[in-house]
Amino acid sequence: MKLMDKRNSDKKTAITKDFNFKQFSIYGGMSGMPVSTDGILLGAWSTIEKSENILDIGTGTGLLSLMCAQRNQQAKITAIELDDHAYEAATHNFSHSPWQERLCLKHQNILTWQPEVTFDHIICNPPYFNHGEQARLQQRAAARHTDTLPHDKLLLKAWGLLSVEGRASFILPKMEGDQFIQLATSQGWSLTRYCEVKTSTRKPVSRLLFELSKKPSETLINELVIHTKEQYSDDFISLTHDFYLKM
């Protein structure tokens, strides 16, 4: 991801590439938030099968909400997004999906939002640049910079929005993920699942998928390797084949 060039800082939007999945499509519009492997991994890995009421924090163009809707045909999903262009794209994507009656989109700041219900599962692909780094375009910078959603405030808000038995799922780069988990446990969260993601067996861990709960629990630890011998691994295919067109 490129750092912001101050000479080009007036370039605030960009047309974002669309992406087609087996059962839905993502229109990117002017969001500056393209579909990422991170999002697909999180949407496929999260344990939302038995959840009735799911919250997607910072939905962007709606990818995670749509993946949850496909995986759980009974769940109601609430998605919240602050960015105007991403909200417009998510509105389009929800309305053109097979599950629009179960999808609710809010154009608000999660930190000031006060719903009347709690949620069985919270799913979030959080921002992770702590300071100094900015993406080239405004939307992607906001999506990836913790100035817009500090991790400590995100965790406190998620605690208040999650039901007693609920779970919250996240994905972050390795270093930021470990810092996030340390912060979460200091606030009283328990780590229930922890998955180290490698692009290949020879590469170091690049991402962490992890799940938190309010109640004490043993931690299930595993590893996911995306590529083996220059092709997708069996584990990656098994996890994502319901979504990718060519799997």
C-alpha cells in the first residue's frame, strides 16, 4: 500500500474495481476500498453459523455482511459505515443481493451509535495504521488509519454491543493483531480462537484471524497457509470455495 504523496493529496477518490463472487457481486464505486483477501478470509473464517443477530463494524462496500448473509440464511445483519462513498456502494450491493431483506445498513459513526439491541456476533476488519502512515487516497486512508477508529475505543464499544454469550471476530497484520489482543485482554476480553495466516510455508506469519468473547475460554490455535507449491492450498480452498468463482 502506497504512502500518501502530499503533492497528490487532493486526489480524494478513485473508481474502485468491482468483484464478482458465486452468489453476489461487489460494486466498488468511488469508495477506494477494493475487495481484499483479508476481508474474504475473515468473512469465511468467522463462526457466525448459529448467530441470529450480526453486526458488521465498518462494512465498507458490504463484503463481510454479504458473506455472513450467504453463510447464515437465518441471520439478520446490521452493517455500519461512516464514509459516504462506501455507504453508497454498500447500499447498491445490498439492494442487488439475494438477501436484502435481512441486511440493514446504517450511515453512522460506530462510536456514537446507540442501538437498542445487542448482537450475537460482531465482525470487523479494523484500521491498523497507528500513526504517520496514510494511504494515497482519502477513503482508503480512513479505512486503514486508527485515527478514525482507535482500537481501545473500538474494543470498548464492541463490548457494550455484544451479548453475554457473543463472539467478536477480527483480522489484522501480525504485529498489530498481537497488540490488539493484548489490549483486548487488558480490558477483560478472552481470546477464543487464534489463527496465524501465511502466504506460503516459507513466509512468516502475515495476518492474524482471531475471535474474542466476554466469557473466559480456552484458546483454539491453528494456522492457515494460503499457497503451497505455487497454487492455493487445500485449506484455503476449503475455507473460501463457496465464494470465489473459480474454486
